[in-house]
Amino acid sequence: MKGTNQRLPADPARPSLSDAALRARRRYQRDYYQKNREKRASWNRAYWERKATQAAPDTEREED
């Protein structure tokens, strides 16, 4: 069974989720990861902008 992409038989102790519940969970996960990605992108942008402004004075000083 290991390494195969087969679905395990449903566990009778756990009721299967309805389609609506699955859709809601998927939507929540997608929104959560999307928000996380946006935060990371904004952090990245700020980081590189800060780095660029810190490097700029150094290049000006070398020219003098």
C-alpha cells in the first residue's frame, strides 16, 4: 500500500464531511494561504526596498 495514491477506506468512526463542509474547509485554507502569501510578499518587498536604500549611500560615497 505504501507509495500508492489510493484512498484509504472510510473510517466508520469518523463521519465523512458533506460537500459543503469540504468546500468551506478548502475555501478557508485557500484564503489563509493566500493571505499568508500576500504578507510574505509585502515583507519581501519592504526588505529589498530597505536594502536598496541602505546600499545607495554606500555607492555615492565610493564615487567621491
